[in-house]
Amino acid sequence: MPLEFLTYGGGSSPPNLNPNHKGGPLHHPSNKPSIRVGKIRDVAHLTKLAPSTIRAKVRVGDFPAPARLSYKIAIWNLDAVESWLLSQFDRAVTQ
């Protein structure tokens, strides 16, 4: 299941997600949009491509590149992946 990150206005701790909480980041959202991200298994599920195919396409520049959080952890912007997927449909229709 893809992760959804809610951007919030500063601080080092995440927002209080309790709906009964008065004030705080959920009641005063920042102007930044939320970013939907996912790991390779989420991207593979969304695109129906094998993880090895996704990595190969990234290597040759035919697929959105992930952001590296560490040596072992890569995350993809799922909006960019969905845009890529829609462009593949558009290319198939116009050919």
C-alpha cells in the first residue's frame, strides 16, 4: 500500500492525528501539497511491471527515477509514475 506523506508546518515531530486535538498542524495546514510516495513493490503493483523491469527502465531513462533515502531505500513519487503510465496510454492510442 502506498505511503501518503502529509506535509505540515515545521517542527521535528509528526502532526497529531487525533481528530479531537484542538489546534496544531491538522487545523492549520501549510500551503504545501501532500506527496504520495511508494516503494518499488507499490510501483510494480500500480504499473503491473516487474521490479527488475522498472529498474531497467529507470537505468535507461524510460521511467521516473526514485528518490534515494539511503543506500537501500528508494521511493517513487506516485503522481509521476501515474503520469508516466498515462503517457504510455496516450502513445499507444496515437500510434
